[in-house]
Amino acid sequence: MSIWLGKKVAVLHGGRSSEREISLKTGAACAEALRSKGHAVELVDVDLDVAARLRSLAVDVCFVALHGRWGEDGCIQGLLESMGIPYTGSGVAASALGMDKTVSKRLFAALGLAVIDWRAFPREQAGAIRAADLPFGLPAVVKPAGEGSSVGVSIVREEAALAAACEEAARFKGDVVVERYVKGVEVNVAVLDGKALGAVEVAPEREFYDYAAKYTAGTTRYHLPPRIPEAQIRAASEAAERAHCGLGCSGVTRVDFIVGPDGTPFILEVNTLPGMTGTSLVPKIAASIAIPFADLCDRILDGAALKA
């Protein structure tokens, strides 16, 4: 029985980030699942008045179903800590570290994890970035340092497209990150309370697993378990656990990898608030080991706490 039965649960969703629409879907799905387990749930669309709303509702605990800026980067976590309201997921520091790709890459390297060669450039220099500035050359992957869900991400194969891709990434938060392009298998590992639940291989019909591929049904094939040797799955799972714990994460995370041709699991990022929609990967992984979606949400809620 959940420790929060009989308490008022606020599911925080929506928000003001570029991932608002996906967060609305995640929140609605999680709220329905928690209600099916007997919880008293209030859906709260997070805006600038969220603190007053939470006070007026007299909530006991928050289930954080936000994505992107102000929800996944430590901001809402800091507010909840200040208000004394327990919440799901990672705390302020781990959330901020996971969201900032430039910082998290350095931490992954310090943890001994395989990180793809990369360079970071200030946003104001985006239009001046040239292939000669990249020790690894082209092709390369360009992305903003402070966004999720592949927002602002491009694969650049020719010099003529580089400046435009960097300027697109510069529209979003953080530095412009440019990575060496590695052709490999994309594998995502779900980690719950520090232990890997399993892994899934994503095989998008598009060039890579971009925003549309992630959230449009029928555009991606999923393979559970991944179609790679068991030893490589195990290596990715162990690396995911190290990344989760090394960043100080709590609750559920999704750790993304590109497994290179030689079997090396190159870590891309840790998602401290992974999607929980009908096409999302963590629920697929959980279902593959007989954890229904409602039970998964209940387990996540049971981990709610103050972390500061």
C-alpha cells in the first residue's frame, strides 16, 4: 500500500518550456494512473502562480510531470523544497546537473564513462562556428546545452549547413554543443532508485530520434531487449546506474546511449524527468518486465521526499 494513500497529490504538468505539450500528456497519463490506484489527485498546470495554487489546494505531495526548463532543471524542485512539499524525482542539484549538457558531460567523463568528443561554444558565437573549429570535423551533431527532447538538435554533414544549425541551437538555453557524429545503435536504459530496470533500442524512420520521432506514434520501431549482444546491454545498464548515482539522481531516470560499432556505450545524457506518455520509453521498459504503468507511477510516488 502506498504511503501517500489518503493524502492529496498534486501532479505538476504543462509549464512554460518548449516541451509543454508533451508535459501535458505526461501529467494527464500519470494522474489517471494514480487515481486508478486510489490516490486523491489534483492536476496543476504550472504557471507563475504555482506556489499560491499549491498553498490553496493544501497538497501533501507533488508528482512532478514537467519537462524542460523550469521543471526539469531544478527550478520547481527548489520551490518545493522552500515550501516544504515532498516531491518525486531528483533534487535541485541533480536536476540542474542533468539538464546542463556541458556540465554533465564533464561529470560523466570524471565517472569514467565513455563520452563522445565534443566542443561547446557561447551562443553569441553560433553564426561564426566553422568545421575548422571542430577537432573531430564533420559530420557532427549540434544541440543546445539546456534543452531536452531533442529540441534544437541537428545532424550536420556539410560545412554549408553548420552555421544555420548552430544558430538554431542558439535559440534555446545554454551553450551550443557540437559532438562528433557516431553511427551506432541508440539504446535507452531506465533506472529506478539506482537500479536499471531494462533497456530499449530505438530505431527511428527519420535520420535520428528527434522530437517528432519521440512523440509521433508509428514513426519509430522499438526493440526490447535491444538487438545487440547481451554483454553490451549489460555494459550500458551498468553505465546508466553509475551516471544516475554519480549525478545524485532520485526516483526514475532514463539514460541515453549510442552504442558504437565496437560495442562502446557512449553516454549522451541523463533525463531526470523522462516522458510518461503512450510512446514513452520508460513505461515500455517497465511493461517488458511486468510492471504495469499504474504500478510504475505508484512506485515513483512512493519515493517522493524533500532532498535538500
